[in-house]
Amino acid sequence: MPLVQPGETRRRRADAVQDLLLRCLLPAVAAVVCGAAGVAVCWAVLPVAAAGGGAAERAAAQRRGPAARALDVLEGAADLAVLR
């Protein structure tokens, strides 16, 4: 009786390819994509903060409205819970 059955090496090779894809390649690609997204967000946000002067003031003015609305929603949530 042979140690390796016919077709078994093909299955082992297919399992090895699956292991390579799922355990090595997929996590590496996910890490690169997430890292690139983080770098892109930081690259987009930090120059505005570092520019100073008018650019930072304009960015703060644009953020003021949504921040105030978010605060109103959070503060109003307690009132809605009481009325419930």
C-alpha cells in the first residue's frame, strides 16, 4: 500500500494554496489597505491643521456647524429618554 494515495498530492497542493491565500496573502493585503487608508486620512487632515492662519480658521468654521448639531442631538437624547 503506497504512503500517498492517488490524487492526494493534488489535494495537499490545493490545501497549501488555500493556506497561502487565506493565512498569508489576505491578512497582508488587508493590512496594506488599512494602513494606506489611515495614511490618506492623516495626510488629508493634518495639512489643514498645520497650515495655520486662514485655512485653519476656515476649517474650524466648517466644523463648528456639524459639531453643534451633534452636541444638540446628544444633549437632547436624555430628554427623549425621559419622555419615553
